[in-house]
Amino acid sequence: MPKLSFPNTWQGWLTIALFGFMYGPIVVLGIYSFNDSRRYTSVWQGFSLRWYESLFQDARIFRALQDTLFVAIVAVAISSVLGTLMAIGLCKYYFPGKGVYRGVSYLPLIIPDISFAVATLVFLASMAIPLSIWTIIAAHMVFCLAYIAVIVSSRLGSLDPNLEEAALDLGATPTQALIKVLLPQLMPAIVAGCLLAFVLSVDDLLISSFTAGGGAILCRWKFSAASATA
């Protein structure tokens, strides 16, 4: 087995510095989560598990986690189907207004979250739609759909179209060619898009804050708790 060695170059040390800059604060937070102090402070006052006891005894956290996972799973599940079909349609077929539709569908990737959140809230208010956990799911579906469609489209561009045509020539129906030939080749891209969309949905704060009703999303709960103790 070849022995792995770290390159002693400025690029290698820059890589270490960048990873340290990104993950160092997470390590520090993990260490100070065992600090026996009454408030969040940088002064070490001894080892304690009191904060973990409080965490597992707080039912609000688990309700917020349950709502967050429900939103993310439902939004990603629906977006995976719609995003895959949208990518296939944009890559394989031509229809009037295709360029405009492609640009509009990818807008959630480039516009700021605050603009998207305010626009969604204004739309819901103008349509007199009450805010609930389902409005959060609908809002999350918009950007999850765009991310999944982009990743699947990039995979579609690298596939050999002759495989699907060969399946059709051998007697397969278009549906069979889609399910048995095209989708297995797209599955790695679909899974990658779903994972990315799931992480973005769980980590979202702005859009959830503007479109939430009575549901307690985990990011909102953490932000409110941090603001209350600041």
C-alpha cells in the first residue's frame, strides 16, 4: 500500500489554514458545550453535561426537529420527481419559450434569499393563503426544484443518447426506456441533488421565517433562543 504524505508546499499549508478557519469555530463550540457555566462565556468553569441534559429534556427542540425533517423530506421528495422531469424536458425537447422557462426556473439559484422570501410572502398575502407548515414546504420546493434540475441537467448532457434510442429500436416503449435505461444513469445525479436540497432545506432560516405559520422550524428556534440569551 502506498504511503500517504502531505505535500510540504504553500498550497498544502493554505489548505490546512482554510479548513482550520472553517471548522475551527465548530470544534471550539463543541468543546465549550461541556463548560459548566450559567451563560455562554469563553471562561472555562469546569466540565459538565448540564447543557446536554437540558437539551434532551426540552421537548420544543424535538418538535422543531420533527417539523424541520418533515418539511425537508416532503419538499425534497416532490422536488426530486418534478426536478428530474423538468431537466429531461429541458434537455431533450424543444418548445416555444424554452429559454425563458429555463431562466425563470433557475432564478432561485441566483437571487438573494431575502428577496425570494419577501416575494413569496407578498404572493401568499395577495392570494390570502394562510401561513402554515405547507407554505414552508411549497417555498422550499421552489429552490429544491432548481438545485435538483441543475444537477440532473448536467448529468444528462454527458450521457450517450444512443443508449435510449437503441432501447426504443429494440421494442421498448418510451416509458420503459425512461425507467429502465435513462433513470438508472441519472440516479447518481438525482441522489446528489436530493442530498444538496435536503441540506439547504434543513439549514434555511430566512425563507422559513417569512413563510412559517405555527410550525417551529429548528433554525428559527435556534435563532430565537440565541437572540433571547444574547
